Amino acid sequence: MTETRPRSIRIATRSSRLALWQAEHVSALLKVAAPEVPVEIIHVSTLGDRDLTEPLRTLGTFGVFTREVQKVVLDGRADLAVHSLKDLPTDYVEGLCLAAVPQRGPVSDTLVMPASAAPGTGWDSIPQGAKIGTGSPRRQAQVRHARPDAELLEIRGNVETRLKKLDAGEYDAIILAVAGLERLGLEGRITQPLMPPIMFPAVGQGALGLECRTDDAWLREILLRISHPETLASVMAERSLMATLRAGCHAPLGVSTIVAGVELQLTAVVLSPDGRSRVMAQSVAPITDAVELGKTVAELLRDQGADALITAAKAG
């Protein structure tokens, strides 16, 4: 009698060390949720990985790190795409669905000082005119708002490459995501987490988005087992906000979402690219109304002129 091999789950992911950590993390969750199902990892190269010199916003507004990974799932070479949710555009691709969001990691950004910096050096001790490295328009605008004296410089490459550039003296400080440093075992490089109101995180920061084909009912049922309801509600509110504003992944938009029992509190800021103008809005809703909460906060921001700020950012 011929033994039938169970269907496997093929995970498509970028090949960076951080992306592979994320794929392995999801693989481990799946092996607990469905231990009888084999899991494979498929490596995919993306435009954002291949071009490490141009600022991300010049490579296109949408999908710099996601398009090729999604294509591999759509054409059947893989079954599941694992994304950093902050990189995933809110315009869903036909034939794919966001099937699960596992429990979120740390959401904040952190200031990172050179390895040679004196102990205790941090945000308040950065000298006037300091060279701060970040390629994110969201981070750049918020630093300019809080520290208009700082010189903002672009920085590209994986986390390890950015740290080498920092330690080599190209920057006085850089800004990275806490989650990325922790996932790479680099917690020791976290100098000072930057919290609101100085720095609001990106939409979806610290969370992973798991996409599969819409018609793959078998896999969608398995993925539900590893989705985290509170995280899913939080990111749905944030993504609804971004979609309503038509902001895009590179807009100077920051968010903070707090889960309090059965309620969500969503706070958001939109800034001009130079950081001089900044609008903020906040609202609370039942966790079951996450999408509507995002729309509500978006309209509150629009009432204060957020559309003009986002248009200015898209114009460069």
C-alpha cells in the first residue's frame, strides 16, 4: 500500500537574516499548530533587497519588499508569504488575503549610538547638528519636529550593515526598530527606545503579516490557529487608518494602538516632510470595530489638514 505524503506548507520569504528569522518563527508556530504538516522555506529576492543604494521612496510607493514574494505565492511556487507587516501595502493583491497576524513583538523605534559611545549617552545628549541616519520619511519627519538642528542622512542595508556604518563614524546615531534588533539577538545595541510623543511607530510595526491564496481554505484554517486576535484588531485599525488617508508605506504617518480589555485606543500623527507641521488625533472603540476606528481617526486627521501634508510628502 502506497503511503500518501501530507501536503506541505511552503513559506516564501526574503533572504535577509531578519526575514529568515521571521519565516522560521512562523514555521515553528505552524509546527505546533499542525505538527503533521511538513513546512518548507522558499527564498525570494526583492527589489528592496537588490538595490541598496537608492532611497526606498524612489524605488516606488508600494511593495518594494513584498511584490516578488507575493508573486511566488500567486503562481503556486509557494503557499504562504511572510511579511514585516509595516512593509505590506494596504491595497490587497487580487487572489491573496491577509490570513493571519501572530502575536506582535515590540512596536517602538530606538536610538542607537556607536559602540564607542559613553554609557548613558542618549537622545538628550546628542550634540547640536548631529548626523542621524534613517531612510524612513516617518522617522525623519518626527526627528526634524523634535530636533530641527539634526542633520538627517539616508541609510540603507540590513541591520548589521547599518550598525557597521554607525560604528565606522558615518553617523552620530541611527534609528532602528526594537523588534528587529531583538529578533537578531542584538538587544545590546538598543541605546534608548523612542516613545510617543517623540516617535510614533509605523503602521503594523513589530507585527508579521501572513498572506496566502484566497481560495486556499485548508491553509487559511491552519493559519487561524496561529493568529493573535488582539494584534489582528490593532493592525486592522492601523491599516484602515492608512488606507483611508491613502498614505502609503513611506508617508510621515505614525501610530500608537493600545488594547484595554475589549477596547482599542488609536492615536495617530501626520507630519510635513520637514517636521514643522504636525497634526494628531485619537479615538477609542470596541475591539470589534477596529476598521471603523481607523476610519474615524483618519477623518479627524483630515479635519486638521492631514491630506495636504501627505500630498506634500508624496511630492518629495
